[in-house]
Amino acid sequence: MKDALKRCRPHFIGVATFSAMINLLYLTPTIFMLQVYDRVLSSGSPITLLFLGFLCLGGLGTLSMLDWLRGRLLVRAVACLDENLAPAVIDAALSQRDLSRHERAEALRQFDTFRQSLGGPAMLSIIDAPWAPIYLIAAFLLHPALGMMTLAASILLLGLAWSNERSTHRIMAQANEAASLAYAHQGQVTAYAEEIRALGMRNAMVRRELLARARVNDMQLRGSFANGNHSGLIKFARLALQSAALALGAYLAIEGAISGGAIFAASLLLSRAVQPIEQIVGAWKGLLAAHGAYRTTDAMLGRVAAVSHTALPDLTGLIEVERLVALTPMGERVALAGISFRVEPGEFIGVAGLSGAGKSTLLRALAGATPPANGAVRFDGAAYSDWDSEQISRQIGYLPQDFALFPGTVKENISRFAGFSGMDEADVDAAAIEAAQLAGTHDMIVRLPQGYETQIGLGGVGLSAGQTQRIALARAAFGNPRILIFDEPNAHLDAAAEAALMQMLATRKAAGVTVIVAAHSGHLLAAADKVLILQNGQVSQFGTMKTPKANLQPVAPGERAA
């Protein structure tokens, strides 16, 4: 974050320079008032008043122009920060395997919270605050007593601002964190509204989400009330001190120590000196959110290590699992407890076990989706961490149990959005069609409303579960990977689609591709060279099937696997 802010330094230097000039020009009304009282009223000259008026308008016009330029520069600074950091934030959210789904979903929102605060009114108040001594010096030039009162007012309001920070920081930080979690929960609930209605859970979920919101609102109210108390007190102190400055100025004028115009100038100078403090306290809630967002984003980016990977040869398909320990997605328990096995190139391995035995976690670890807590997964002898993640991922065809598709066309999903990585569109078309034909989904796709250009909504909206899974199978086959890792690939397939799946596996195995499939289907497992049986996160058995191995051939349409 600091490096990115440094790259935007020219914009911030420009903003600071304009701020200095703007704060000097804010003295224009004060000087105009002094001149009117001390020169125009004493001389009774309309010409003097006219020229002073033109000078005042010129100063105010320049002030407005500089303020406009400063605002544009600040917008440019925000755009510069986005240009430098947004790619890193998105890449970190997608590449860091130890992040939770919530942290990934929040990554860009946290960055945007900081970015938007950087260009908001609160930031201008912070930028103006260092120039408050200008008005303090001007007050001292009018009279030392007025300067001392302005100094005392600034110290008093700074003390109130510090007290505000002490009383609101912790509760507002907790409220922001709770609000972030609540929004994540609500997003998941609303995404599955149809299922909730079908299960008769609507009223229960409404009450549950309202209770969560009530807890967040309670924390935010307490923080806002504390902040509001200080804001009100600061506003009262500022107005009272302005009146006190008027009174002091009047007394000094009576004593002949200052002119009549200085009475009102003293009040204006004090107001300008303490105004940034009042504005900062008023925007404190947003500033705390921005500070928290900065720390979260900076911590996430700080975990990104710039590692250079040697471009290793293409995979042969050899996989070695060495004392692999993996945790469940939330890290609450061990899913795999030190398992080891070896898969030779071109072997077909079936993975079986009861629900919760660790099948999906094992396949996620093999595909690189779940980082090992201990041990290693090696491809052709090299640990996964020694490979460039993009290079090895292109050589692995992975079908997760939750086979999500992403907003875009069918072709884009099958091609893993390769067009956005610079791959030629003609090559993308050819490779996507080849993958679809290999997975036996081409005929299904061309019957969709716009064929390969059919748009897919969020979460695969617009397709059935079977269609979604078949497109995900084609995605796994894209680029002719050397390793296929499938988790329950026939869960939503009809007989014809399952026949196409079996044909795909037969074709890939004949081509020397390593295949690992987790399944409950006896037909799929019977077709494997070896079966690995998991029990409570450990390997119970690993070897050839005792029964005669099934011939890996397509299932005839209308038949179902045993």
C-alpha cells in the first residue's frame, strides 16, 4: 500500500500545494473586512470600496478555481491508486490459498472503502488541518491575546477529538467487522432465495438476519452516539469560542488595542483555525472504516511474496503425495491426516469413502485449491509450490464438487476465459469446441439459444444442474491437460451424459492422461486401475479391485451405472 501511495505522490504533492494556496486565500474575506472597516468607513470613499470589492472577488475566484483543481487532482490520485493496486488486490484475493471465502469476497470492497475515503471530504479536512497555523499566526498579528485564544481553542478541540477517538475506535471497529460478516451472510441467503422458500425457511431466515442486523445496528448506534456527543460538544465549543473571540475583540477595540474591523476578523480566523478539526470528528466513522480497510488490504498484500518460478517441463502425469495433512475449509479440524500414495502417469485412480472421509479435500489438495497444512503434493517430483501456479493449472483438468460457472458466455467458461489472457480468439474457439467434443457436450451446447455464445448468469443461472456439470466437464478438458481430477463427475448426469463421460475417460486414459475420480458410483470405481479408500482422513486401502475390473467403455443410452 505504501509503495502504491508513493507512486501517486505527484498528485498528492499537487493537492498539498493547492491546499496551501487555498488556505492563504481563505484570508481574503478577513482582509477585505479589515480594509472596509479601517479604510472605507474612515475615508468614505466609494472608489476604494469598489477596488477592494474587485480584489476580493479576484481572490475568491482564484480560491474557487484552485479548489476545483485540487478536487480533480484528488480524483486523479484515487484513479492512480486504483490503477496501481486493483490488479494486485484482485490477484491476491484469487491466489492466496489461505484466505477464507469471506476474506476473498471482502478484499476488493475493503480496498474500495479506503480508495473512496481517500477522495472524500474527510480527506480534504485532513489535508487542510496542517495549514491551521496560518490563521493562528494571523490572529497573533492582530493581537497576542487573540492569538492565545485561537491557540487555546485549537488545543481544546484537539483534546475533544482525541477523546472522541478513545471512546469510539474500538466499538466502531467491531461494528465494521460485524457489518461485513452480516452482509456476507445476507448475500448468501438472498442468493439461495428459491431454495429457502421451497424449504419453508423464509420466515426463520428473515428473523435470523434481522437479529444479526440488530446486533450490528446496536454497536453502530453506540459508536455513533459517542461520536455524536463529541461532535455536538465540539460544535458548541467552536460557536462559543467564536463568540468569545468577538467579545475579546470588542474589548480590545474599546481599549484601542485593535481596530473595529479586527473584531470580526478575530472571529473568522478562529473559526477557520478549528474548522478542520470539527469536520474530521464529524467524519470519524468513515475515517475509522477507511483505516480498517487500509490495514486489512495492506496485510493481505503484505502476504504476497514475489517468487520467481523456473519454467519446468510439461507434466507427464506422475503424482506423489507425501504425508499430506489438510484442514477443512474453515480450519476447524483435520480432514486429511498424513496420507501418502503414488500415482503413475496414465493410471486411473478411483477414490472412495463415506461422506466426510476427506475425498473432496484430497482432490482439492491435488488440484492446488487447498494448501497443505503439512506434507507435500509433488508433480513429476516437484512440489506444487515449486511450479508457477498458472503453468501447472493449465495442465490439470479439475472438476470440483461445487462445479460453479461464472458470468459470461458458455465458450468463455469452457475456455477458462483464455481470451482475456491474450489467447487468439480463433484458437480459443477451436480449443473450446475440441474440449466440448471430447466431453461429449458439443451437441448439447449447439442446441442452447445462442450456442457457445449463450450468456450464463451468476451461479450458472439459466442452465440446469446437468447442463452446468457437462459444461464444467468440458472446461476441465480444455487444453488437453495431462491430469484429470474429477469430484463426483456423474452426480447430475443422465444416462446419455454418463455414457459421454465414460467415453471421455476412456479416450483420455488411452492418450496416457492420469485420471483421479472420486465417486460413489460402482461403475466408475470398477473402471479404475486402482481404488484408494479413505476413512476418517486416512488411507484405509489402496490397490487394485478384488473383483474383475470393468471395461472402460461408454454406458449404452438408457442404462444407469450400478
